[in-house]
Amino acid sequence: MSTAMKGSRARSASRRSTVSPEKRAAYGELKQGVKHLERAIREIQKGLRKAEQQIEADARARVRALRKDARAQLALVKEKQREAVRTLKAVSASAEGSWEEVKQSADAILADARATAASVVERLRRALTR
């Protein structure tokens, strides 16, 4: 071996031996602290994953409920539409040429159907913003 290598080894050996017990203890404490932090990070990550899964499950349940409500509301609006068509047919058949009466009845029926539809849309919008 060259003398430069021997000198380098001698210096590193002397460095190791000159580290005080207090420094070694402090280093050990720091190392333990790092391990505790790593463990805490893993626990936090695990908790975050669990929270994310719970949020996703809650969101899926809420979407199912909103879809169910929307189907029910849509059925209500469709029923209003069918009712309006039936009433319009009945009024136009019995009006015997009085289109003013037919128009008034149709306007009232359509206004009611529009109000119901607007109410449904507003309820769904409010449900989505919660």
C-alpha cells in the first residue's frame, strides 16, 4: 500500500476514536428520532389513505342517493307532463271552438308543470352544492 493510503486510514481511525461518548449518544438519539418520524409519517399516510377511502365511499353513497332522488323527481315531472297532455286533450275536445278557454287552461297547466320542473332543478342544484 502507498503511504497516502496508510495515512488516510490512520486519520479515519483516529477520528472514530476521538468522537466523545456524548456525541455518540446525541447521534443515537437523533437516529432514534428519525426512526420515530418515519414511523409517524407511515401512520399519517395510512390514516390519509383510510380517510380518502371513506370520503370516496361516502361520495358514492351520496351519488346513489342523488340519482335515486333525481329519478323520483323526473318521474314526477313526467307525470305532470302526461297530466298536462290529458287535460289539454279533454279541454280542447270540450271547448267546442273556444280556443281562448283552451289557451287559458293550457297556460295554467304548463305554468304548474314549469314550476314543478324548476323546483326539481333547484332541489338538485342545492343537493349538489352541499
